[in-house]
Amino acid sequence: MSVKGNWTGNKSPSGNPDVIFGNSSQLDVQFDFGNGATTVVDDLTFVSSAGSYTISSDGTGLLRVGNVDNQSTSLQTFDIPLEFQNKETVLAGGPIQFNQAVTTKTGNNELTFTGSSEIIAGADDIFSGNIDLFLSGTTLNLSNTNQSFTSISVSGDSIIDFGGSDATINLDFLNVEGGTLTVKNWTGDPGDFQVTNNVDSTSLTNIVFEGWGDATWNPGDGVTPGIIPEPGSYGAVMTLFFLTLWRWRRQAYR
């Protein structure tokens, strides 16, 4: 960040700047804030022509940010600890992957994921600090990892993609306030989808478990999916139905 030649106008930024990543051939970006330091910027934006950036650091410091907006269709990867300053928004016009701790500033624990693309968890337990997560029209891809939130609230059609058989999610509260929450690639093991407090019937009605039937909830077992027949089972049921009907008609006309 201190290298002048890396910035527009050959001048490194001062204060808490907005940082814009454009159409550059230098896609590996390193913040040189050193061990234990905190660097503060305002909004981070990847323009529509931006390639696939990887944001890292030279030590164990922290990057404190405002909103993050990926206007590109390219994957943007944060391999750096992030702390969101206020009740911020991550706009995923294209995919965004977090590989290290994502926290929110004390007292501002709300974080909104929105946009038509996906937010990808790149490691276990990266979301910490009692985050209240709001999903609005986007996909949270657990990518076969284990994650915890204080709550998840859904305000527009969104997806939680478990991404593999080893993924788990733990919440205190789950609310589907608007739209539908679709749960994908889940094994159906209730222990993998734990909600500590009550999930109201309206929220359960607005959750679609891909490959499963309607779900129930109880504090001991978490979220439990209903069982629906596999396509082959449907075929067997229909075959038995028509065979029974044929036999009945044959007997009736004797």
C-alpha cells in the first residue's frame, strides 16, 4: 500500500481512502501494514472489467473496511483478516471468497450479503464475533466447511449451499422474512444444521430443501428434513398403481 507506483497518480493514499481495483494485470495485491497493525479503508470496489484478484498481507495485521462491491464476474479472494466497520454490505455481483477471519466492529454486528452471485467460505469458522447475517438474493456457499453465526435472516430468494458432506452450520436464530431460502447439497443429517432457538413455522414453510421434503425443527436434533422418494421410487410406485388398476379392471370385466 505504501508503494506509490501501485496507485493512480503515482501517489499512495492517505487517510481512509476508497479503494478501487480496475482492469490490471497485477492481480496479487499485498497490504504492507506489518504484524499486528490495523489499516483502515472505506469501500472496496472491483469494477466490471476487473480480473480475479487475491488480496493478502505481509503479516498478521487487520484490514478494516466498509462495503465491498464486486461488480466483476471474476472471483475475488480475500486471504487477509477483515473487520467490517459498521453495518456493512458485501455486494456479490461476482463471487467473493473469504479465506481468513471475517469480523464486525464491536456493536455493529450486522453484515448483509446481497447480489446474484455467491459468497464462499474458504476455511472453517471464519465468521466470528457474533455476526447477524442478512441474505438478500445471494448464495452462501459453505464449501464443505463449518460455520457459525448468531443469526441468519433472509429477505430475498437466497441459497445456502453446504458444498459437501462434511459441512455444518450453527445458528442461534433463523428467520426467512421474505422470499425463499433454498438449502443445497445437504446430507440431511440434523446435526449439520443446528439452530439453538425456535424456528417459527412460517420460516420453515419458506425453506426448500433440495432433494428432501418439508423440514421440522426441534432443539435436540436441529433442522430435520422430510423424506421424499428418489425418482426411481416414484417409478416403482406408479408401476404398482397401474398394475393394480389393470388387475382390477380385468376382474371387473370378467
